[in-house]
Amino acid sequence: MFTEVLQRLGLNAVNSGTRGLTSIDQPTGSRFASVNPATGTTLATVVGTGEADYEQIVAGASRTFATWRTWPAPRRGEVIRQLGQALRQHKADLGLLVTLETGKILSEGEGEVQEMIDMCDFAVGLSRQLHGLTIASERSAHRMFEQWHPLGPVGVITAFNFPVAVWAWNAALAAVCGDVIVWKPSPQTPLTAVAVQKICDRVMADNNCEGLFNLCVGDVSIGERMAADRRLPLISATGSCAMGCRVAATVAGRLGRSLLELGGNNAVIITPQANLDLALRAVLFSAVGTVGQRCTTLRRLIVHESLADSFATKLRQAYASILIGDPWQPGVLLGPLINDRAVTQMLAALDNARQQGGEILCGGRRLDRPGFFVEPTLVSAHANMPIVREETFAPILYLLTYRDLDEAIAIQNSVEQGLSSAIFTDSLTEAETFLSARGSDCGIANVNIGTSGAEIGGAFGGEKDTGGGREAGSDAWKAYMRRQTCTINGGRELPLAQGVRFEIPTT
């Protein structure tokens, strides 16, 4: 089955020499193993990008940009439309490959590919909407307006947990904006990146725009080189807060732009006015989906003290009903963590929680089977525990209590990250308070839905240590372009702004 999937995706080798750089005949970089986290076995090895390869890629991207930026935006959109169609044709195979390489369940693997398709559809429409403003001029016979131009080759650094969707957030928009893309995927998930690149190669060849999409498989050294490369005016990076700090400092040192999507320590508030059945279903997916390996995963559950015991009982029962197993099997809701290091970090976090006064209410163990499987874990905790203020990329949910809404919001906002948040209440006043300026300080604030599962039509991103970036919908496209303010004088006079007079003496 796996071999057939690779063949249909244009990948012709398992465990030997799958090329991770399709525009280089013989890449010279290190080999990276693609490991199935459900079994711990190697799916394939991918040959990465060497130093000379990288230079060839970025130089080629710069040359392609000089031509691509001159294509009319709707024509660029047509290329992305074809990319979306190609992804549709390979949705099942690519979704299964995502599942095999990341460990997320099959519906999530296919959902990630659907997210790529949706982004392509969004970008096609956007290709006819890249408009600026007409601005009233204070000077007679003058017209002032703004327009947007392509920015340049864009560097995209993605993480393992969404190995292809986040690339599409950036690549689809950047391409219709007139930019070209240089992509460094996570070395944990190189195979899906190569599969997507193969699809891109065919679309580029059909449209005579080779060099639009470029892939550099490598470790942190490739990312560091991209961050320091002045030929890449924008670096979009997804990953940990620590990684984002390093990228931001390097890019800022050359006065480049960075678009950062970093960690989240997300919270849900449940009030006495909540629909508890609705809240239970939302909490379960937000806390357990993708084995807690989403930046939007629910980490802190802030429940009114009158509800805490009864809701914890329902949550423990729900956790016990979750089928854990091979993520490609029907009915399985919880697959493995990405690797052994992630398991170790989860268990260490739980040890810290116990030492700091927390109580494990359910879960907390590694399963005795091949792969990197753990039990989803519920911990009774208090907001001042240091471990609660940290993000552990695993299915750990800390149960906290509060007395009034102001206290709940203060707990919600007390961490360094500011990505996703939610409140469950049927009270209009409570909902509006949560969404007001004195409410959630996160980039995403929801009412009666969980913290995970954002639609691509809205701008995605967060505040504080989450990085402040915005990707996907709304006006996130502006990050990939440069703004130009233009003024045209249609008269015979030369008035200066603000009434300034600068008369040249006559002789």
C-alpha cells in the first residue's frame, strides 16, 4: 500500500535516495529519515540540500522572481488554480502520507490536504482583489493612491505538525502576490514535502514557470542561512517561541521582515451559563486532537468552581472512551506523538506538575507498544504553577478553577503566549466581555467553539510570544507585498503639502 502511494505521488524510492531537492540533479546534503511514529520504523530517506545546492536554489528563485512578478495577477492565479486541482486529484494519497509521517489520524491527514486546496481556492479569488486605496489629497489637481507590488523571494520555514498546510497558507498567497517561494520543511516530515514539491513541479512545467516553488530539505543550518539571506526579504517561520526569537533577531539584523507563528498556551473558560454538552465535545477535540500537537491545542481549562468536579468526571469518562491506535485505522481518534523526545518531554512535564502540587486525574502514561503512544492526560492544577505557564507539545490538559469572570480572564491572559482562546457561555454579557478590549488578549477569541480548527478565511495568528504574525485569510496577503504610495499632479501648479512655500527668487 505504502509503495503504491509513493508511486502515485511520483516518489520512486523507499529507504534509499528519495530526492529532497527536485531542481538539483544530484543534491549533496545529508540524508533525513522519514519515520512512521506509529511504528518507529523508517518509511524512507530523503537526500537534503547541500550548501552549493542552496546557493543554486536561491539564485534561481531570484531570477524567476524577475519574470514572475511581471505576470498579471489573474494569470498567476490560474497557476494556483491548477495547483489546487492537482492537490484534489492526490488528496487521498497525500492525506495518507501525512498520516503515516506525522501520526495524525486519517481524517486529519486528509483535512490538512483539504486546507491546502481551500487556500488555493482563496488565493485564486484574491488574485483579482490585490487593490489599494484612493486617498483624498489636500492639493488641488492632485490624485493620491496606494498600490501593492510583489516583495521578492519568500522564505518559508514550517513545522512537523502541519507539514503541508502551513506551507500552502504562505505559498498560495505569496505566489498570486507575485513572489516566489523557498521552502524549508521540518526534517521530521521531509517525505510529504517532497511529495508536494513533485506536484508543484508538474504544475510549473505545464505553465512554463519553473522555479516558482522551491524546496530545501535540511536541518537548522538551512533555516539559519535563510534567515540571514538578504535575497529573501520575508521569512515566514512556524515553530517554537525559542526558534522564533532566533529567526526574528537574525532577520531584523538585516532589516528584513519576519512573519512568525509560534507557540500557544491556549485556554477555554467555562461559565455556569455554558451549554456543558457542547463544551465537553469542544474541549475533547481541542485538547486531544492531533495528540496535543497543534499550536492551537487546548492546554488550560478554566472552569467555574461550582462546575469543576462534575465536569472533570465527564471529561475523565470521555477520555476513557477514546480509541488509541494506528492513526490510519477506522475509529481511531488518537495516534502517536511525533518521536521519542516528545514522549520524554511529556513525562517530564507531568513529573514537574506533581512536584508543583498538581494531581493527575487520568492518563499520564506511555503505552507499552511500538511507536510513540501516550495516554491523554488531565491534571488538576492551579494557575501559578510554573509548568502551567509553559507549553508542552503533548495531550496534557490542566484543570483550573475560578470564582468570577474577571478572575477567569486574568488567568487566561496570564501566560506569555497569546494565540487562541475561547469561552463557553449562553450569556451575551459574558461573551461580549470576553471579546472586548478588557477580555482575551489572544489573536483568536471564540465563543462556544474550541480553540482548534480555525477556518482559512480569517487571518490566523497570535500576540505576545506567539509572534504577532497573520497568515491565511482576511488581508494577510499584505505581508507578502510592498506598499507604494503614489501622487500624480495633473495641474500646472506645484503646491507643497502642509502649505509650505519654497519660492525661487526671480532675477
